[in-house]
Amino acid sequence: MEWIERLNEVISYIEEHLDDEISNEAIGKIVVCPVGSFQRTFSLMTGITLSEYIRRRRLTKAAFELQSTDCKVIDIAVKYGYESSDAFCVAFKKMHGITPIAARQQNIKLKSYPCLAFELRIKGDVEMNYRVVEREDFRVAGKIVTSSLENNIIPEFWDQCKKDGTVDRLLEIGVNSSTLGMCFGYNDEGINDYMVGIETSNEGIEGMKYVVVPKSTWLVFESIGPVSPTLENTWGRIYGEFLPQSIYKQAALPTMEKYFGSDVDADDYRVEVWIPVVKE
């Protein structure tokens, strides 16, 4: 329950600072974890990035002020974090479909994005299969790309690795036939290094990067069904339902997705989600 309370504290902090600077440092102190990790959790739980949520709330507030006050457009733009009326105009039109000036007319339809509120849902109709695994250190080989919450290029990177033969080369050096997707953690700007790899005992393969994952305790969850949207839904349930109630918190190691087979659209396709943890 403490995690849900912290999430709502972050939302309250954001609401109080929509017309001011929103500090990553302050958010980190509230959630007591790296801001990058929180940003990913927020995105998985809500379906939008934290920065997009803040943008929508600010533009919702801006629309209210345009309709209820005589403040200049540039003053409202600056108040809600835009350096120029042109930048504000572009963002406002993208969300509301009209310009800030037009928003002051009568009978105009605008969009309003409400303030979020998190609550703990206790659900027993759909179980979550998981196990606790203690693993010694192991070696992973693969290729790494830098992605972000705002511009997620990981699906395209997987396609590239399949087309250029990287996945085939990984299967040749792996200790098994399960490829891995490793997320090394998001920084405060929502940037993340991601590896398409495989567990291996080899080293020094040309063109491959190597990572040694240290000994750790892992929670392992199953995702059964087409990768899209089943896997994302599984991540959402892990962060939104399981971890807030559990005795575990995520450790500062990469998370992993372990893929079994190649038909990612099959109804029985299986992925394991591996999360490194420590007990609270």
C-alpha cells in the first residue's frame, strides 16, 4: 500500500507544480527509487509516459485559463513551461485540435485530461504465475541499442537483428535456444540501454557485446499469448498489482524478457519476465 501512496504523492506534487518547475530530484525523493525506474513503472501502469502526462495536464489547465481569463496567450504559454507562443500554439493544437486563440470562442470543444489517482486493486479472477529463482552469475552476449520512453525503437531493433543475422548468430553461441531482451534501466531523462542477446559460455565473438549478470534473486513471471499486447499487459500487472502487495522490491540489475520460439503472434507464445529483487 505504501507504493500506491507514494504514486499519489507524486501526482499531488505534479499538480502543485504544473505552473512551475517539476523536479526529477523531488520525484525521486517521494518514490525512494531512481527516477528512470519510476518513469518506466508509470508508463507501464498508465499507458503513457510521465512527460506526456505532465504535458496533457498543463495543456488542460492552459485551456481552462484561456476560456476563463483575459491573460495573454504568451503569458499562459510561459506559465506552463513553453518558451514561445509558437511552441505553445503547436502543442496546444496537437492536443486540442485548435489554436489557443480559437479556444477563446464560444461553443468550442476542447479536451480535458483529468488528474490521475492510483488505487490498489485486489483481483483474483486472473492469476499470475510466478516463481522465485536464485541464480549464480551468468554471461550474456548480444547487441545493444539506446532507446527511450518517448521514442521506443526496441521493436525496430529486434526486426533489424532478425534481418541482419544477429539472432541466428546468437542462437549458434547460446547455451539454449531462448533469446533475451535485457533492459539496463532508465535514467532520469527516460533513456535506456537495451540488449538483444542470449546466455552464453563463449566470449570474444566479433561484433558482440558481453555482460556478466551477478548472482541475484529473481521473480519470474509467465506471459502466454501474442507478444503484442500480452507482454505489455503482463508488465503492467507486475508493477500495478503484484509488486505493490509483495515483500519484494526491484534490485538495481537489468530486467530480462526470455523468449521461447519465433512465432511471436501465436496464441500460446511464451515469454518469461525476469525481475531481479531483494526483500523489503
